[in-house]
Amino acid sequence: MGKLGISLYPDHSHIQDDLRYLDMAKEYGFTQLFVCLLNCENKVKEDVIATYQVLNHAAKEKGFEVIFDVSPTVFDFLDINYENLMILKNMGADVIRLDESFHGFEEAIMTQNPYGIKIEINASVSDCLVDQIMSYQPSAENLITCHNYYPLRYSGLGVDKMMKMSQKMKKYQLRTAAFISSQTQNAFGPWPLSEGLCTLEMHRSLPIDLQLRHLKAMGCIDDIRIGNAYASEFELKSCQRVNDSKFFFNLQLEENSRIENEIIYDFDHHVRGDMSDYMIRSTMPRIKVKNEIISAHHVNPVLHRGDVVIINDSLPRYKGELHICLKDMVNDGRGNVVGFIPKREHFLFDYLKSWQRFAFLR
């Protein structure tokens, strides 16, 4: 199970609000704190150091791993040399994310720092950078990656681009992170824009748990961070409940029998190994409910993509089997439509594989 993270922007917030947010995030299983140093220009160096030390000390006391977003410009501002990261260590950094790259050699040297600080390179901008870094023999255990977030609408990555770049990182067995976005109305980031802070453009207007479920389904992202602040308590809780290796689907439920609701929610569903083009089959429930009565109801004459169906008494051998429809098909009365998955989640079907575990959110 990957790590969950939040982001804070102390230049645009009050410390007490930040501390309350950290407490709430901790309650729901978040363990990473991402803080952005990219807009520290025109500030007093000592003030910046003091501000982040207070926040990061509090975060560490609460068990958070602290990630600084920096660039060569920030190094110059703080008088940091890539061969000596002591200032960042004193400020509380466990990870420094390089929003802009050096030249490969510098990143490799930084991974060998004596403080155990991990160096996180930008996974979104150049697939040749990681080759350059690896050619300089870095300490691989201290090298990780993270995609950008994109404050400007329509500027985020496409799925194919993200998959290509992430797979390049996985070639070197590097841990990879990405961002999702809170839909809270006044959520903010480091810049004067409030259009979301996600990695994938298609996520910008989606519910936060669906964004997370998609990244998990892609299979190439380890850690997931909320890019803007502050996410609501409901959003944090919804992220915690789907941060799992199984697929989760929302389900618009019909009025069903007790046994049908037990099949939906209480069984451990797996995609059958010999997948059909027409349906996702979960066959194990039929073994356990063979002596139950499943009367026919909601036997819609045509089944549509996203319908969730349970076979009724009219087909005893398959009674209790649960299907998710992938294509429209005729229903001859043997399948009860017990609910349907909202259309905005149908794209997740494309990521399901044989024997994949899945479940429905209550």
C-alpha cells in the first residue's frame, strides 16, 4: 500500500490552520507532507528558514515525512551547495524534490549525502535525465521520483505521457509519486490560481477518491499526494478507504434483498481469470449462496455498460454470480440488476485484469 501525502503552503496560510490540518490528515492515515520553497524569492533567507523549521518540526512530531520542493534557484537563495545539504536537513527535510534538474552528476552526488535525505527527481519533464543520473552511479536507495502538478487548467499531463514517463522510472525500480486535487472550493497552492493541483488533466474536476483510484489502477504510481490545501475531512477519509490494492467502484444501488446486498458488499470479489469481453464475472458467491433464494426483480430487458447484475433462481447453476456489464446485451430474465456504476467511473474497467480483486463502496 502506497503512502498518502498532503501539501502545505505556509506563505499563504496560518500556522494554527496548518497544524489542525496535519492532525486531521494524520487521523486518516496520511504520512507525507509536501512543502513548496519555489516562491521564496524576494524574502529574507532567515525568515524563510525559521518559518519552515516551525512547521516541519511540528510535522515530524506527528510522524510525517517532510518533502521540500526546490530548484537550483532555491539553492542559490539559501546558499546551498549540492555537496552539502546541511541547511535543508536543519530545516527538517527528509526528501528534496528537484522541480528543475541540474545535469545528472549533481543529482547523483546529492544521493550520497550523509544525512540520508532522499533526492526526488521530476518524473514529468525528461526521460533522459534519469539515464544521465544513473550513469553517475547514484545511491539508488536515496533516489526517488515524483510527477509535477499543474495549477493551470488544460496544462496537465495526458494518461499516455504519464504512463510512458512512469514506466521509464520503473525501469530503474524507482519509487514514483503523483498528485491529485481537492475539490474544496477555496483550496489553494503556491500560485494565485485555484483551478486544482493535479498531475493528470483528466482528474481536474473528478472527485478526489476517483482520482486516487485511477492512479492506483494504472499500476505505475506508488505514493499519492494531495496538491492543494486544505482538503476536506470527507476527502481525506475517502482517500484512506480506497488506498488499497483492490479496485473500488461506487455503486448506485437498487432495492435489493438481504442476500443480494451481502453478495455485493460482503464477498471478496475477484475478476474471473478467463475474462469475457461482455462482463466482469465474480463467480465465488454462487458457491456460498446456492441454498439461498434469489427471486427475480429488476430484470431489465437490456443490460448496459456499468450495470451490476446478480444471477437469480432461474439459472440454478450460476445463481448468486455477480457480473459488471462491459457491453450492452440482452437480459432473458436471469439477471437481477442490483445497481449501476456511474458513467464517470467506466474508464476504470479498462484497467481490470484477470484475478484482480474489486469491491463496491458503501
